Amino acid sequence: MDAQVYKSDLIFTKNDKEFTSMEQAYLVVENGKVLGVFDRLPGKYESIPLKAYESGFLIPGFVDLHLHAPQYENLGIGLDEELLTWLNKYAFPEEARFSDAGYAEEVYKEVVRRLWENGTTRSVIFGTAHKGSTEILLRLMKKSGLGAYVGKVNMDRNSSQELTEDTERSLEDTEAILDAYRNERLVKPIITPRFVPSCSPRLMEGLGRLAEKYDAPVQSHLSENTDEVEWVKELHPDCESYAHVYERYGLLRQNRTIMAHCVYCTGSEKELMREKGVFAAHCPISNTDLTSGIAPVKDFIAGGVNLGLGSDISGGHTLWMPEVLVHAIQVSKLYYLYKDKDCGRLTLPEAFYLATKGGGSFFGKVGSFEEDYSFDALLIDDCAIIGQGKRSLEERLQKFIYTGEKGCIIKRFVEGNELGYTER
Amino acid sequence: MDAQVYKSDLIFTKNDKEFTSMEQAYLVVENGKVLGVFDRLPGKYESIPLKAYESGFLIPGFVDLHLHAPQYENLGIGLDEELLTWLNKYAFPEEARFSDAGYAEEVYKEVVRRLWENGTTRSVIFGTAHKGSTEILLRLMKKSGLGAYVGKVNMDRNSSQELTEDTERSLEDTEAILDAYRNERLVKPIITPRFVPSCSPRLMEGLGRLAEKYDAPVQSHLSENTDEVEWVKELHPDCESYAHVYERYGLLRQNRTIMAHCVYCTGSEKELMREKGVFAAHCPISNTDLTSGIAPVKDFIAGGVNLGLGSDISGGHTLWMPEVLVHAIQVSKLYYLYKDKDCGRLTLPEAFYLATKGGGSFFGKVGSFEEDYSFDALLIDDCAIIGQGKRSLEERLQKFIYTGEKGCIIKRFVEGNELGYTER
């Protein structure tokens, strides 16, 4: 038995209503999974080695449901544009550089190091259309010990010349990766049609077949920007909605699909997402930075749609999930003021839930300290931000989320392993 | 002659339309003021000592037009509330603690250190109603070498019992500070009625008289939140608008007054502000965090109203002005999407201008590297954020603004003096 007891202040969310906080409690881990959390350590666990963290507190690791690793170098650049212009002017030219394996290795090393540094213990990642560089990213992620789904992007129409794939080749490359990594556990491939406008029906159909054959998850983009939504309508006038295009080609797999953004989903689209257990990846910073809009997250929550948060770099300008979480709360306040007074605003426990257990559910039992959950955790040293007085654990978490920095994270665990990743 | 030449990459905004950027240029400083910037150093300056910064770049220091120093300990706390509730629940109880000089000294030392660390070379600060703690803040700011206006807050109605002042005493304390610091140059007092609801007509009238007598600047709050605006209407039904209440009591002094927020200003209010040269302190993070709304900054710019940015801690959750600047851009995009498609969005040069020369104008010639401007500057080391490829100076600035951290600031200058402030 590989077991460990941690004694520390603990704070996490079992649901989106409230925090569970326990001061100087005991968290018992066995084989990478949480056996339980206790105010007093039960006698049967007394023989297990104990580590005590007397200052600081443990939280579940952050889950980033949507990011484009190859856009890392563009962080902070070009944010005066909107989606379709921005893709052509910034995203596609940068992604084209990933035909060069050496460049991919350099950039992806930095991305992986930054994910580690930012406490993003699980992520769902878009690579580029290149098989080679995507395999580099899979290898580097695996080496880091972080958990991830990594997708080779598929795009065979309406893309830049350099990135437009031959349809058959795109499917072959995708299948080769699915096959090679079929037995991986912590870092796995995910089928990644870029978005409807850049995928031909034949490509989407083929990807739907592969998803079925390999029982693979799927990620893509949905209803991010009004021009994009119009474009999809023109391309697929026979489909009821943008989401129904994915559905037609077998790309909304039950509880295994992530759709990023979902800013402009219609009622029937939301209903389809709920039925299929699609995860909406809410990317508030990106949606603001690219003037896309504000996704109605409170509607998604009320409607029972699976939901998590995404940084969407480099449409979003940071990997730091606390900032994504704060921005989710912020835009929900503005949506309330300027769009819908009835929908309510995101609370801190709700947003924290989305950034941990909400998105974590895509990985299984991830994002909480409840029994049987993977022990993915961050030890937060808040002594530099806590200030003068005595604060409750919930206020200390508030301060960390709103004012903390990467340097506050002093330990990172995934499946019970402490990750000391330092490679540059 | 106390003169110095700096050779470095330089980027700044002479106006809000575009950056002026110069690679490896020469900036000549004499007696704390900029004599000029040159691509080639003129012969007459060749005998002046030269410092060369071969990596990194120089920008003007940041100007924060509105912050509450005594709320520093509350950073990140209580942001699920709106203004009037939040004041009573969080701001007032914390400010009441500043009757204790020892506590004030501790917290204010930290605030001053953080302003220095964040590269905020000039700021306009609310203290508390306490004369003693305000003098402590004035003293600590002076010692730091940073530039500031610091105000003892006045409040004699509708406040918590602990903070409600006797009207005469409030005026006497204010006058004592105005008198004691009348000859200061870099850190000066500013008359600070909290906001109309907490100042009786008699108090405002007395403050107007003091402003005239000491030719002193004034700061307050204006039209931040709809409930607050309604309240002012009830308190002063005879005044045309909220701003007109201040005007009635002589508190809108020509080009010497800052009004924070200005989210809900009416047309005639804006016109009055323009006439009086009132500076609007746009505090986007605070206005979002407290669900106040989005100030129509593009309208203010188009209407010729003086404008700068404020962190408004702890209504806002950070002192880091690049984040304030980014949020100003972000909310302008959402205002465009959800409120007014005709008003346009804030560009990066516009927002940078507001954070430097826009707010700096309240201090005189501050916030630019043009001739005769105070040499207030930050040396930015961007090697950790610039990444792989060669970037233009403007893109390097974009990256610093969107993704930089305090650690990127490696030197800070105010009036030509490098500040090595380190006291904790």
C-alpha cells in the first residue's frame, strides 16, 4: 500500500454552492486517491506516514479545459482584433511555425513548465495540425507528470495555405496518434476538429468514425463570435444550429466532448448539449479580449450543462487560472447589469468549483478532496498576502484567488505524486 | 547642473492615438526634467554621464488617480457585495482601525512599499478620517520618494458611528494638515470629502472655503452606483445633478479636482466636468468587482474631459496598473458589445496614455518623455516574457502590459532620482 497522510488547512468545493473548509485536518491518500478527510485522524490510519503543513493550505489543482499551446508565444499580442481576423493575422501564422520540430520543442517545453508553475494540474490542449509537433507535446506533458488531453488539430478548409490539410492525411495522422497513445493513462489524445468552418463534412465524418472506433473524446469550438455563427449557418444551412453540425457527424460523444466558448448558443443548442453531456469550456478572458461577448454561464448552470473554465491562450492572455476564475465572476456581474437582471451573478464558490471539480469531471473523479478523487492538489503559502489580522480560511482563499501569484504555490501534486518539474 | 543621459529603448505616448517608440535612443535629464529624446546624442550633451540599458526598455511611471490606502488589508475580500453594503460591511470597519497609529504605520508601510514595487510613481490617495494616521501616510510617502496627493477623509453624516466626525473638528484637522504641508513639493495634501452622502452641506461649504484659502486640490467620488446616485438625488433634490452638489460648495476647482468613477454621469454633468477641467478617475476593476457598471470612457475622451485611471483598492483588487489598464480596455469592449455600438473601444495606446500622461497631467508635466516633463520612469526587463522571436518595441510593451509582473520592473525613477525603497 502506497499511502500518505497530509495534515493541513483544506478548502475545496463538493458542489457549486459553498466551500468545504477544514482547519488543520487530515487528508489520507492511498495509491494516488483520496481515502477521506478528517478533523481527527481515525486510528486505522495512524501508522501511515504523515506530512504536516502548518502554514498555508491545500486546494485541488486547477483544471484548464481549453488552451492552444502553440499560441503561447503570442500571449498578449494582437488583442485589438476580433476572432476571424485575429485567427488569420496572428494564430494561423504562429501555428504554421510548428512544422519545425525544433521550434515546437522549445515552445512546448516552456508551455509545460508554465502549466506546472501556474498550478494547472489538468488541461485539455489544442496542438497544431502537425502530427510531429503534437507528438512532442504529448511526450513533454507525459514527462511533466501533469494530466492532460492533447489534440492534433484537424483543418482542411478555410484555413491558411500552410495549415490546410489533405483530408485523408489528416485522418491518417489522427488515427496514428490515437493508436499509439491508446494505452496511456494520464496524458491522452483527444480528437480536435478546429471548428466547423475549417473542417469539411468528409473530415468531420471521418473524425466521428475514429471517435467511435477508439472510444475517444472530442474537443472543438462552438458559437464564440457572431460572425463565426453566421458563417456556420451559411456553410450548413440544413443544420438546426452550430452544435447540430457536430452532432450530425458523431462529434458530440456522450459526456466526452468539450465545446469551447458557447457564447451565443440557442435554446435548442443548450438542450442538445445537456442531453449529450457536452462540457462547455467557459473562457471569459478570451471572450472579452477578442470582443466576442459574455457566455451565459448562470444559464448553463441552471440548465444542467456540464461546465468548466478555460484560459484559451492566446485569445486569452494568461494561463493563471485564478485570473480566469476572477474574470468569470467579473463578466457575470456585467452580464447581469447589461444583459439579464434575472440570471444572477457567479459567486466565488461557483467559480472555484468550475475551475476545479466542474472542469475536473471531464477527467473522472478530479477536482475535489472527496473520497476516491485523484489527489491533485496545490499547497498554497499565503503568508505574504494574508496581511495583519487573523482571517478565516475562506477569506484566505479569496485573497489568494484575487491577489495571489504563482510564487504562492509551493507544492503541486497529481495522482498523489509531488511534481518537482523544473526542465526549461 | 545635475544631468544624466540614459541610452535605452524608449516607448511612451505623447497623445492617445499612438505610441512613440525609439530603439536605443538617448534621453537627457537635467534637474529631474527631460531635456529631450534623440536618436543620436547631440554634441552638446556628450560630456554628460551616460547610463546604457542595453536590454529592457524605459516607459513613464504609472499614475494611479484613485486609491484608498487604508483598505489595503481588505484586498480581494468581500467582492460579492455592491457599493453601499460593501462600505458598511467592509470598508468602514477596516478604516475605523486607523484610529490606532501603530496599526496605521504597519499597513501604510506595506502600501507604500507596494506602490513602489508596482511602479506607481505618482498616486492620489484617500486616507481615513483620522488626522494622525493621515500624517503618518504623508510622512511615509515623502520618505519613499514617490509623488502623491494624500487626503484626510471628511465624513460627518451617514457613516459608521466610529468614523462620523464632528463637523468643526473635521474642518480644523483638515486645515491643520493643509497648513503643515503647504510648502511640500512631491507629496502634498488634497481636500477629500468622502462623497456627498457622507458630507453635510456645512462640511462641504467649509471644505470649499479651505480649498480656496489654501489653493488646494480636491478629490471625491461621483456617480459610481445607481443606488448611490438615487440617494444623492434624495439628499439634494434642489441640485441639477450629483456633480452640481460639489459645484455648489466650491469643490470643483478649475483643473484641480479628481472625481472617481463617473459611471452614470448625465450629459450636463459631463459638460460641467469639461468646463471645470475635472479629472475623471476611471476605475474599471472596482466598477466591475462591485457590480457598479462600466464608465463610458470613450465618451469622456470624445467630450474632452480630463481622464486617468485608478486602482481604487480595495473596491478594486489590485494596485498593478497594467491590470487596471487591461481591464479598462476589456470593459470598453463589453460596453461596445452590450451598451453602445457607436462609441468604439479603447485601444492600447489610449489606455497606456490614460495610465501615464492622462492621469499624470493632474500633477503637471508628468507621464511622458517629452521636453520639460518630470523624469518619472520605469526600466522594464522583458527578457523573461519576450519569448523566442524578435518583437517590435510596441509588441514588447503589449506583452509587458498583458503578461508582465512586478518583477519585470527593475528600476524606478521619480523626478530623476532612482528610488531604491526597500523598507518593510
